[in-house]
Amino acid sequence: MKRTYNKVYVNVNTDFDSTGYMHPRSIIWSDGRIFKIDEIKDFRPAAYLDKNHSGDCYTITIHGEEKFLFFEKTGEYFASRVGRWFVECPAKQQE
């Protein structure tokens, strides 16, 4: 059975270095829980996102577990917004 996922938009504390590279530091869940990002293991463009948005995928570790954190770029339509962060959570199975 193919597993499906939902995008869950989250708040992310992020630092920017002098080159403009984003360094996500922690994820804040909607219920207020904060998950510190231990390490950024990889960064790559995520061109497979829907046709209206480009984005990036960060492979991170939280408490020693590898996770994926996505940054969805909003594009030129929203000049005051750069983008937003999301994680993928398994969709609840329909029976």
C-alpha cells in the first residue's frame, strides 16, 4: 500500500549567514512544543514540489533521528513573503 503524506506548516527559528544561507535551528509545533535541530546533514533543491512553488529540502537530525524539513518558496506573487516551512506527516489511513 502506498503511503500518503500531508504537508504540516510549522514555525522554524532560522539564522542567516553572511552568504544568505538559511540555517534552521528549531521547529516549533502548533501546540508550542519546540524541537531543537541537532544537525543539518544535507540541503538540496526540492523540485518535485507542486508546480506553483519551488523549494528546498533539508535533511536534519532531531534527537538522533533523521527527518526532512522543507522550505516552500512563495515566488514573485508575494513580495513581502519569502516562503514557509513544512514537514510531511503520514496521512491517516481511510478504511
